[in-house]
Amino acid sequence: MSTPPSYQNQHPQQPYGQPQQPPPGAPQRPRQGNVLQLLLTMVIFLAIVGGVGYWVYDYNTDPNGGQAKKEAEAVAQYEEDKTHEPEVGDCVKVQDPQGEPVPTIVDCGSVEAQYKTGEILPGEGMKCGPKFDYGIQRTASRGFDYTMCFNKL
């Protein structure tokens, strides 16, 4: 008696006129739609990366904006802050002397000059001596307290 042939590993025949299907696991030929979809995805990805790259480049190199503008603003703020931090011997005008006084360094020969800085006393709550006409207590940006003492011009 002979055993019938085993059909386990064989694929059934396709009916006539039907397209042949490759066996499972066999490499498949890419379909036309997948290639176009992949191409479109790559174009969109490259456009986004290029746009972000251009923005970063422009932000860091544009002399009228971006990083240059931030640096210019920081320098201007630093220069402005320096005009309100007199040293001994600097002449100042004081804005709002009865409220929150702000000393501004001015030229000693100008008509705006009101006081000359005589002494700067470190520490909180320090008082100017009787040889000074005016004093301002301040806290520096780093939390350092001090008192500026002035003589009237």
C-alpha cells in the first residue's frame, strides 16, 4: 500500500486569470503607491528640517534680531544699571529723593549734578555720619546691602 502524497508545504494553484501571489516570506516588489508615499514623506521631512535649520541660523546671525538683539539688550541694560551705581567721587542727581531714590551718575560740571558721593558703607541699616548731607540705602542685585553717603554740591 502506498501513502498518498503530502500537500502540506505546497500552495494551492490559483484559478486561471487570477494574479499569482508570491508565497509568504518571499521578497515582495514595492508597490507604486508606497514609493510615492515614501517620497512625499521624505520631502515633507526635509522641508521641516530645512525650515528649522534656517530659523536657527537666522536667529544666531541676523544683526537686527534674534541672538544679536538679545545680547544688545543685555549690554544696554548693563550700561543703564551702571549709571545708577556711583562710586566714591562720582557726582549724581537723585530722582525721587523722598520716595524710592535712584541716583544717576552725571558730569560734575553739569547743572544736573546735585550731590557728590562721599562714602559707601557695606552692610544693612548703616547710617551716614554727620559730615554727609544725604544717604541712600540699597540692596545690590546679589543681595548685598549697602548705604551710599552724599554731600550736596
